[in-house]
Amino acid sequence: MSRSLFDIEIKPVNVWGVNKKNRKRQITHAQKIFAWENKTHTCNICGKRVTKFSEAEFDHTRAHSKSGATNLSNIKIVHRACNRLKGKKSLSETKKILGIKSKPKRRKITKKKSIRKKSPNLFEIPTFKVPDFKL
């Protein structure tokens, strides 16, 4: 902070957006209820059903420590024990620890080119080779 000639306190302003330290990290209760009502109740880590709201936790898909946003598109429902086990590890690392095979990535399906036989041109006059006859 610096002082001007008129003893007015001047605060620095972040022109480029929100300061990273001031970013919201925790999910509000209203966001938790909205996610519970609109998302499937299966744990994103172990794949089992989460039956009670009290045993559910809401995990960042991309970790907050790895610049993940705190919004509903980045939130998944998980069991409390699974979330504690995960910590700040990636989802694939946690699944390896639990011995869960992750789903294989889908291959992009490409259509096979159909091989079509050329249809004869009906307007073309066929040419015949005339045999040579010796006399």
C-alpha cells in the first residue's frame, strides 16, 4: 500500500482478473444439493452407489491444487472414505491402489468405405477386337 499526497490509501488492483489466492475453493451447500439432485448417485472412484447425502462428499474432478475450478461441471459425488483415500492423487492413481480397472478409452469408430463395383456405362458402344484370319 502506498500513500498519496492527500493521505488517501491506494490499494493495488488486479487488472487481469481474479487473484489466484482469492479463488473460491469450497462448494456451497446449495451447490451440493443441486449436484445431489441432478447427478447420478454413484461414486466416481469405486463405482458403487452412494445411498445417503450424509455419506457423500463432493470431489473436484480436476484437483483445486492443480488449477481445477470450483463449479458444477468439475464436481463429482464420491464416498467419504474414497475421497479420503484419494487425497490429491489423480483418479487413475487411486483406482490402481484400489485395484479397480478403469474403463478403456473409446476408439473413434470410422466408417468403412463401401467398395462399389462400377456399373457398365449403357451409352458406351463396346469395341470388339476382330480376329485376324489368314487366307
